[in-house]
Amino acid sequence: MKNIVIIGGGVAGMEAARQLLALGYTPIIVEKANALGGHVASWYRLFPDMTPASEIISRLKKEIAPANVFTGTKVISISREKGDYSLTLDNGVSILAGAVLFATGFKVFDASKKEEYGYGVYDRVITNRDLEAWLSGGEDKRISAPKAIGFVHCVGSRDLKAGNSQCSKVCCTTAIKQAIEMKEKFPKAEIYCFYMDLRLFGKKYEDFYINAQRDFGVHFIRGRVSEVGETIDGRLQVKAEDTLSGKPLKVQVDNLVLMSGMVCNQSVSELVRQARLDIDDDGFLRSRNNIFDILESNRPGIFYAGACTGTKTVPETLAEARAAALEIHNYLQNG
Amino acid sequence: MIDRIPSGFNPFVIPFLVGMGFVFAYCIYALVKILLQLSFEDRKKFFLSLVNPKTAAKNIRDMFCDCLFHVKLWKRNPLLGYMHSSIAFGWFMLIVLGHIEVILFVPTRINLFYYPIFFNFFVAEADQTMKGSLLFFMMDFFLLVVLSGIALAMVKRVRSRLFGMRRTARPSLVNTIGLYALWAIFPLRLLAETFTAHISGGSFLTGPANWIFRQFLGNDLHYLPTWWAYSIVLGIFMCVLPFSRYMHIPAEMLLIPMRNAGLKIRNARKGLTRVQVFTCPNCGVCIDACPMSVSKENIKDCTVYLTRQIRRGNEKRIAEISDKCLLCGKCEALCQVGVQGPEIRIQQRAIRDYSIRQDFSDIAVNEVRKSHVVYFSGCMSQLVPSVGRSVESVLKKAGVEVEWMDRDGGLCCGRPMLTAGKTEEARSLVAKNTEMILSSGADTLVVSCPICYRMFVENYALPGVRVVHYSVYFDELVKAGRLHLTKSDLCYVYHDPCELGRGCGIYDEPRRLVGQSAAIAESDRCRKESICCGGSLGSLSLTFRQREKITRAALENLYASKADAIATACPLCKATLSRFSDRPVRDIAEIIDLQSR
């Protein structure tokens, strides 16, 4: 039986491996980090049902136990060999694979590139990821009994100046989730969300938003933050415009959370070049067709799943991973 | 040497005379018109400068260096310099020597001004003298010089890279006619003088060539048609000259004294603008210079095409070209004749009818506390807060008591309005800021943003206040021993911000500061050739995708130095470069703050 290599051991790679195991294959997962789980593993809870992320990850890990997993390993070369792909890993292993699945995901936008928001300049400006780490029980000196917290939506997303035109899809609802979580921890704190518009497209997302307003008193302000300054006592002064009332406003907060978006994962660009895969304008991998062949690349035997082709939510990624497993199965059966 | 033709006339000189007369008439008409277009003050300034011995001497020197010897081109590329100066200076010498010949040998004909041009047709050599052969030798020599230049010009048409030019401007129809006429003039002159060399005498070039031709040409019937052809191409060249790029030959002789008189561009089409438009020789140096030309679609938006469209009066294209430009000033810095591309563009924007006019009259003026030193950070240093914080921290370390006049929000310096052509709006902002600064009683205004700095220097009148960019101020503090720097292990490459470098001529102080606090490397294109970061506020219509390409090109240039990090002295450059940079980008203020005690 031919080998199947899955590059990336996040939720996409793991779910695809789980389905391939069910179909009778023994896939090989190559993950560059030292543990499986990807970005989801560093998250605390997932919207809209506040599902603990660790629950998803540990379940996936348990079910893919029979697969071959290389963690802390990178694919350093890939080349076509008579209908198969020859891959070399940085631990010296080489694999001849009948099919390769790119589940290489995304990168979180580096918020310090938007210096006007002050990440890396002012101590109390943090990102959505920093906040998740703290919620998961991590230490963070920057957060201590805040009286007011601001959330800035669309940091590095839908921002041509930052080179990203795409919507990251998850940040609106993540901000709502984190606002609720902060309100639960600090019931007296005022919470402000600064947004361009709210994209609450998924099941129960709108309810979640109404919930945050009605039951938790989160303030939603339509308007982008123009700049952030620091007051003498170390608080943050946020300047924004409320475009609904048409007035500029200034708010002082103790923490400002930047909703860093998803951007393409450039660390795979060398591999992509070797495999001669097409790249889209936004830097993500280009599917053969955005309706019918989202999971197929321009090269036979190479498939995609998850956020490597564009921003996606966790359920979307899982659905794609399952479909990709089936695509690979069909390809190997017929090919 | 004797006069061969008693009447001193032959009909073949008519095409030349027509062309010459036309050029003269046109140039006089244009000169008068342009002088009338100048404002009264400018005209007075111009005429006074002509009689000022110092400027007059500079005018003559510049005309020789720029128009005849093309010194700037030699510095840019010796082959390009030789090509231009050989044609210009060689041709000039042919005309001068022709006059000397007429004065020496047929002084009665000096009033016929075609005589020096067609001297060899009208005379016969009666006796050989040293004087005559020396002049003939020099005539042949300079003809050879011009011919070598023409040969190089032909090579340049196909292989411009040999001359250090990646791209050249696409010639328009009238330019092509002028070009071929120019190319034909000198080979035809060689042939004409060769055919008559046995009558009028010749030297090392025309003499032997005459002998060779006479071996197989049995009679003298061919020489008159050749002189006709020579005269006709001269006539064609002069008739198309006012409508072609060759107008730069007479126009530059007006631009040089105007520039030395200190005139500024004040009108979108008239006066100095018109002279600069005429002076643009369409060489296309600005195409390679323009940072936008990394995208092929923007090549036709370089200054050479702006001057061309202004001559054609194509309003749509003039507006497009004027709006797209980043106003980085590189085309102006590298222009061989001194066409001020950015200033001409700003004037085009200023004549536009904006339907909405901003009104700043009701914006409150901040109270600025009395202080000797006032710091103006500007909008960009607020959006890139590390810059303002570092400047403040460094000043504190040096013991400078400073009042940050726009810490909690201030007023724009006005430059974005000015470059958008909204002169009135800019003026109202200037007035408000002036009031605030003067009320503080400050004697020094420290500015951290080069965009604001240039505005303060060029458009503010602040009596008794020294406006200084922080890089210059910090450099003085270090020299005075008030700031002590230690060297880090990092190696920085310094990116020259357009407004600070080309705009205000500050190149050395930032480098000195970086050099004292770290190792410093230079990129290939630095100082006045530095590439705009792509973030410039100057452009009104470039898309972010097009800007990204420019940013990446600027970064590639900086990466080539193999430095670990990039230093700059402009918050906008820092923000723009750091978006796409693979290595840290720091403002000099941050570096100094890290490395000082």
C-alpha cells in the first residue's frame, strides 16, 4: 500500500489522519513543532459553545495513535518521482508517498507591524493569542485587575496597507468570546469592542453577540482605532471614531487586546516552490477551483486541507480534512 | 583661399535658411512669452541676476559645464557623457571654427550667416598655408568627434544598458524625425566636404576620402546634390526642433539663468514650468530613477512623460501622472537638466477644482507651555509611538528640558495638504501652528518627522526659532558631550528618507549617529539615489499593491548590504518598511535611546 504523508499536525492534519485510519491507511504526519495540535492547542476555549480546545485536541490525539507521527520534524525537500512524491525529512528519513496532504495552516499576523496600536511599545497592549494563553492558566504580568479593556478587531486583516485583504473569519466571534470571558473574570470591568463591521456568519454566532451585549454589557463601537497612547500612570488612551454617532472619541483602558488575524504561512514557501504549487494573490495556496476542487492542488497527488488555502474556522477545517481524506482515498484507488 | 562663387549664394542654402529663420523666430517668440508670464517680482529678480557679475559668471560656467561638456552625465556614466558632449561640444566647435575661417579668409562675407556652415562649398584653396591646414585639421577633427558621438548614439538606441540606462523613453513621432535628421546631418556634411575637398582643401579625413572617391567617380556632378541634402536635413532638423525634444538645446540656455536667479515654480503651465517642460531632453534617466517603475504599468507616469503630455496638452494623462507620483524627488535629483518633476506635479494638483474644501478654522489651538526647546512629533510619530517616546527619552538623558507640544494630539503640519495641491488649507494649518510655536517662546523646535521638518523649513516663517531635525540635534548633543553612546554588535544599513535626504539635504548626521552606536553598512543605492519606501503621502492614487512592490524593491536594495537591521529617520519609512521587512527596522531615535546613557 502506498504511503500518505500529511504535512502539518494541527486539527486539519490530525482529523485527516483519523479518517484515513478509518479507511484502512496508515498515514504519516510530519509536524515541525514538538507537539501535535497546532494553533488550536494554544487556545483556551472555542466559540460559540465555549468548548475547551484541549478536549478536541486530546480526542484527536487518542484516535490517531496508530498513525506514524514525526514531531519536531520538517520536510526539507519534495520531488515528483514517477507518479509518486519523494520527501526528505530533516531527521534523515526519506519517504516515497502516493499522496501528500498539505495541512500547513496559517500564521498569526505579527501585531507589532501595526505600530499605531502599540504592541511591543506599550506594556499593556496584548494580542488575542496572549489572552488565550493567560486564560489557559498562564502567567501574564500585563493583566492585573483591569477596570476597562478594549478589543481591536481586524488587526492585520482586511488591511491592504498591511498587505492582507482577506477577512480572518474567526476574530469577530473570538473577540466576543474573549470579551465574555473577561467579563466573567472581572465583572466590574468595562469592555469595548472597536469594529469595522461584525461578520457573524456561522451557526449561533449572532446569538452569541446578542448575548454579549444583553447579558454581559459589552460595548460595541463601530469605528477603527486611529492611535493608542500611554498615560503617565501607564494606562492606555485609545483614540477612535464612533462612526454611528459620527464623533471622535477617547477611551482609557487598562488592557488593549488586538485581534491579530490569519495570514499565509510563509515558512512552507520553499516546499511549495519545490512541489511547483500555485500561490494565490493573498499568499495562501491556490486551489484548483474555489467551488468544486478546493482540496485539490495544481499537481496530481497533492491535496490541501484547512487554513493553508485561506482563513477558516475550526469546524470548517475539520470538514475539509474529512473530505480531503476521501479525496485521497479515491485518488489512490483510481490512480 | 579665395571666394569661389562671386555672388556668394547658391540656392541649396535655402532649406537651411528657412529652418534657421524659423527656429530663431520661434525662440524669440517663446522667450518673450515666457518672460511676460513671469510675475513682476520674478521678472525683476531674473533681470537683476543677469547683471549681477557673480550670477553672470555662474551662468556662463553652468552653460559650458551643462550644455557643452555635460559634466553631470560624465559623472553618471563616462560613455553617456562622451556621447553627449562629443555631439554638443563638437558641433559648437564646428560652428565657432567656421566663423574663424570666414573671418580669416573671406572677411567680407561675415554678414552672410550661412557662410560659416557651408564654408567649404564657397571657397577654393589657392595656396596652402600653415594657418589653413591647422584650421582644416581642426574642422576634420571635430567632425570626427561628432561622428563618433553619433555612432555611439546609434549603438545606444539598441543597447542602452552599455550606457548605464536600463530603460529609455519611447520616442514620439516628431522626436524620431528629429533624431534621424540629426543622425543624417554629420555623415552628409562629411560627404559634402569630402566631395569638394579637391577644390576647397581638406585634412586627414576629407582629403584621403576625396582621393578614394575620385578613383571611381568620373566627374563633379554629385557634389551639389550632396550639399543640397546636407542643407535639407539641417532645415528639417531645425523645423522640427521647437516641437521635439531638441528644444532642450535653446531652452536650457534660459533655464540655467532662471535657476541661478532663484526662481521657483509657481504656475502649472506657465513661466518656469514651461521652460522646464521645453528643457526636458527626453533622455529617460528619470524612468530608471523612478521607484514606481518596478511595475511596468507605471513607467509611463515618470517625469519624462509628464513633460511630454504637458506639451501635448493631454489633460487626462497630466492629471493621472500628477496624482500617481510619490513625490520622492529622485527624478529631480538625477535629472541632468534640473526638471523639477515633483513641484510641477504639485502645481497641476493645485489647479484642480476640488468640490470639497476642508475648513480648519474652528480647530482649537493648544496651549503650549513656555519652554526653550519645543518638540513637535507630528501625526506619523503618533502613529509610530516608539519614535516619539525614544526622542523624549533621549532628550531627557541629555538633560534637555523639552515641551512636547502635540503629545495629546496636535495639528497637522500641513504638508499633506500642500502636496495634494490644497494650498489654502495648508496655509490655515501653518498659521495655527505658527501661533502655537511662537506663543511658547521657544528658540528651538525639534521635529522628528522629516515630512513635517521639510514643511517647517520651507513653508513656515518662525522668526527667532531654529527648526532642527532630531538627528541633527542629537548629533550636536553627542558632539557637545551631553550624550554618550556605546556601540552595539549589530550592523545597521541606513535608509535615507526622501524628505530628509533629497528634500532637506540631511545625509551625514543620521549616519554619524548610527556609526557611533553600531556598525553601519551602505546599500547600493543610497543618499540621493535612495529608493522611496513606498509609503509616501505624496501619491494620491497608487494602490497598496503597487506600493507593496515599491517597498519590496526598497528592501531588496537594503538587504544587499547584508546588515542585520535597518535604520531610518522617518516614522513613515519605519512603519512602511517594517510591514514587509524580514529584519528589524528601527528609527535612529530608538537606536540612540538603546545605546545612550
